[in-house]
Amino acid sequence: MTSYEPLKSVEKTLRVLELLNKSPVVRVNELVKHTGIPTPTIIRILETLVRNGYVRHLGRRAGYCVTERIQALSAGNHGLPAIFDRARAEAEKITQQHLWPSAIATLDADAMVVRFSTIPISPLSHKHSTINRRLSLLRHAHGRAYLAFCPEAEQSHIIDLLQRTNPEQADQIAMQAQQAISSTQAIGVGQRDISLEPETKTMALPMFIGQKVVCTIGVTYFARGKVDEPGLRASLEQAVQDCRN
């Protein structure tokens, strides 16, 4: 038996957050439909969550999505962090073995975001830092690795989100996404579009919990020079396997 009646406003906010967390992007009318909460109340909840950094407004036609700050609400849940700890250790192992910088990235709505990098311990780094850098899902290695190997339903959600945020390029985005998915699946590894940063290359692979892609691990190296690309790929594949065990 509780001492006080539950706060209805908190209950409604939690229901909205649960729905937002299930899809890459959600519109106001979808939240109203699935919660039964009136539109003005939904908008007030969303604006409050946006102001506090838990939700991002992508525009009137696109809708809303959760931000990386939502992960702070699960800080006491030690299920997901365990794989990130192992992934960080594997990234460091790759750099210690090959010297090239390695990185871990996670999905943030319409892009991948670098969460960890071994740049500080790599003698071959060409940048000072990439932490919090946003990477294209269609053109960067981490983005292509995530998009190509996540479940088909999630692929559709992501492509739909990219089209909503850039409606004038919807057809082009659909074509680029399908090309990125098919080419990445064919070679088995995500590779960065060479036109983005011609002086370097990146290859990346997804890491899983069950069938869900939770992050990607990648390594960046100079495009010219003697580089053991098969060895780098083998190390990435071993890292993914070790984190699955």
C-alpha cells in the first residue's frame, strides 16, 4: 500500500518515453493514438523532455526521437554496459597489436556517434579526438556496418527517418541506403566512402546482443602505405566473436 496516489503526470511521461524508445522516430499523432493522452498534454511532455535533453525534435514532418542522454536512465542496469566494457577492451587490444586507432560507436537516431576511441594510445592517429563525432549511416564505415547488419525492420525505420528529415532527397536516400546495405553485406564489413576523407580508410563491424546490434567497432588507417588490411579485419572479427561469447 502506497502513502500517496501515483502522480499521473509522471505515469504519462513514462508511457511516452517507452514508446519513443521503441522506434527511431515517433510523431505526435502516433503517441496520441497509442497512449490515449490528449495532444496538448503530449506536446507539453515532449517539450519538457526536449528541454531536459532526453528527446530531440526533428521537425514537424519528422517527429521526435530519444537522445543519447536517455542512456543515463539505465545507468543502474548492468546488462548493456558489460558488452561496452568488453568492446573497449577489444578496441584497445586492436590498437596495441596493429598501432592504428580503433573506435566504438552507437546509434543516435539518424547517425552513429563515437563513444570510445583509442586515439590517445595510438602512435598513428591523424586526429586529436573523435569522441562524440556524428557519422553518417550511409557513408561512414560504422554507419554502413550498423545499417547493413541490423534487423530488416530496424533498417526500414532508419531509412524512413532519414527520408523524413530530408524529404526533398527521399528517393536518393532510399537508393543510397539499399546500395550501402547490399555492398556492405556482400563484402561482410562496413567501409567508409573513400571520397569523404581520401587520406584514410575505416572498416567497421557490428557487435551484437542476441540479434540486436548494440554498437560497432572499427579501425582507421592511412590509405597509402603498407597496411595489413586482412590482419586488421581478422582482429575486428575476433573482437566481435569474443564479445559474443
